[in-house]
Amino acid sequence: MILFQLLTALFLPWLLGVAWLRIGWPRTARGAGPLVLGYAYLLGTLATTFMMRLWDGIGLKQAFWPLAGLLLALTLLGFWVSRTKTRKDDGYVDNSAVHSWNSWQTGLFALLIALLAIRFVNLGLEILWRPLYPWDAWTTWAPRAQVWFALKELVPFVDSATWLHHPSRDIYTLPAWSYPETVSLIQLWISLALEQWDDSLINLPWLFCAAALGLAFYGQLRLWGLVPLASLLGTYLLLSLPLLNIHTALAGYADLWLAATYSLAGMAFLQWLRNGDPWQGGLALLLALACPFIKREGLIWMLTFLPPLLIACLPCRTRLLAGAGGVALLAIWYVSGGIRIGEFQLTPEVIQIPSLGHFEISLQGGWEPFQQNLLVLDNWHLLWYLAIPAMALSIPLMIARRQRLIGLTFIGSGLVVIFGTFFLTDNAAWAESYTSINRILLHWVPLLLFYVLVLLQACMLEPRRD
């Protein structure tokens, strides 16, 4: 019975996502199956945590079977709606059959699938055999979920001063009490299904999250026009990254969830820029808005969508006026000493946002930690030896077309976030101590790799057209 409940908790949110997302893609579209499966798990899991919040908001105790019944009803409704609405192909017909498959290509495709399957089995065993291990997992995310599981309600967590001055059985405290609740709710969901607390099984969703990222990554590459073997090679490059594997095996951190949410939002956003597909735009919007609910850094990543969105939507003259106005406002802000409203501060010396933190602004940090972590240590294999030259050599290609230039602006916004974090604030210590430098990069790397791969495809195809 426990096994059945565990499988229900793992697969029911996935099925919920499939039921609603299959409305958006015709079955003949390139990569539709993997794409729907990948996005479905992430959206279904996020929807489950949203339902748990609503359940608590109306005063009901957290209970697995009533919540599962609600999810099942929504799933059945989704399948019923999908039967009554069929989307046209919009030209995304799978033409992979026109590519002749040599025996070596078939063998390589099968080998890559086998290697990925073996790797995921190993990662799953790592999760099952290891107790809760990562620091943030057993100091922040899991303790909160464990309290909620014991009480069957989402009691609030506050700072230690508030807790000391208002002693109550209804409030609790943690050092990172203000962190978003989503990751803890994912662990709570599994615990409710098990009817017990299990330090290993609560982390199985991390394995599914990595698999969903890979499926959606492959599906988006196929939809972009890459052939199946090239798409699978790109997916293998992503899923074999050591740091991504570490965050899957040492489950419990929120970074893998934010990496999947932000990167899949970014891929859908690039697809929307390319062809105006409203379903891709909807996916990008939903997942971008979900980022702040996973980690506080998600708010900053969400803002990286604004520059390319403004460039895409505004006429050229309006963009120039907006740019000039932005420069003028920036100058006024700097001369006036910034903005201070209560606890909110945005000045040339300090950034303080209540939901994000307090940061001292000054030019600091250095390139040595980046050189070591990106090019010398084993965190990323040879990713940066591919990405840096590919981006540099593709600059003329990106400038040649407006859509690619907007995509470059999007990737550049991510670079600005990374530079600002590690070179303009006291968070430079995170890079110098090698603590968070790779975790921040992990949020952005799947999107960067996707953009590099589609640029490489364009480099190979455009000379042929000339």
C-alpha cells in the first residue's frame, strides 16, 4: 500500500500536467511527446504545491488522499477538455523520417539512451541509499516540511526575535525562515503519501525533476528543428554535467528546481520570440512567475525576461526613447542618492529588498574563481570550452537577425545577473570560497546550452542556404 501511495504521489502531478499540456501541441509536432512530458512534471508539481497552499488557506488539514482526489478530478477534467479541443499543426510536422538513419546513427542513439538510463538508475540508488545530506536540506527545507508533516498544517516560520517575543505553539523559527515554501511542500507531499517521514524517499522528486528537464530540453531542440540524434547529443551533454548530477544525487537543495523552472521558461520564451506560439508564451509566463516561489534569487532571474521582452514588443523609435529615458532616470537616481522606502533601499551603495536580502555595492571580486571553476575543475566537464568559443564565433550570426539579437539580449541579461552578483556586491565572497558560484551558474546553464546548440545548428544550415 505504501508503494502504491508513493507512486501515486510521484506520478499523479505528472499526469495532471500531461492532461492539460497535451491540449497545446499536436501529436505530429516535432518533439511533442518529450516536450509535453518534461513541462508536465514541472508544472504538475508546482500546481500540487499551489493546491496544498489553497487547502491550508481554507483551514483544512494536510491529508494525502483528499488532495490526491482533487488532483485526480482536475486530471480527468484536463483529459476531457483535450478530447474536445485539438490544436492544428501550425507547420510543426515531424519530418524526421526524411533523415535516413545509418546503422551507426541508430547505434549511437541507442547507446546514448542506454547511458542516460544507467545514469538515472545510479542517481536513483544514490538518493535511496543516502540519508538527507546537503546542508541547506537538513537546516532549512526539510525541517520545515517535517514540522508541517507532524502538525498536518502549514504553520508559519518567523525570525528568532519574533519567535522569542511571541511564544506560541503556532509559530516556529529557522535561520532561513523567509525562504519560499515550494521545495518544502514537495517534500511534504511525499511524506503525506508515505504517512511517515523518510529522509531518502522525500527526495525522489529531484530525480524526476532532472528527468523532466532532460525530456523538455530534448523536445524543445526537436521543435526548433534539430534532428533526433543531435537533440539527444545535446541532452546528453546537459544531463552528464557533474554539477547537475550532484544536485540530483545529493537531493534536497532548491537549485535544481530553480534551474529547471528558469531554463524551461527561457526555452519557451525563445520559441515564442521565434514563432509567436501562444502556448510557448504561456509556458514562459507561468514558469517565469514561478521562479520567485522556489528561491529568493528567482525574483532576479525573473527580471531577466524584461529587457528582451521590451525589445521584442516595442517599435524601434519607442525602444530608443525608452533607452534614453532609462539612462536619464539612472542618472537622476545616482545623483539623488537612490531610493529609500521603509526597509526597501536601492542606492548606489546598498541594495536592500525585504524578500531578497541586504547587499553592499562595490566593485570587488576577481576572475580567478571563475577560471578555476569553469575551466579547470571538474564541475562542468568541457561545457565552457564549447560555449565560450561558440558564442564568440556566432556574434555576427546573432546580429544578422533581430530574433537572434533578442535572444542574445536574454542571455546577456543572465550574464549581467552573474556579474552583478559576484563582482558588484559582497556576495563576491561566495565565489572566492567556491561555495555558491556554481549553484548560481546552474540556474542559467541549461538555457545557455540550449541557445548554444541552436546557434550551432544555424551556423551549419545558413552556409548551405547561401
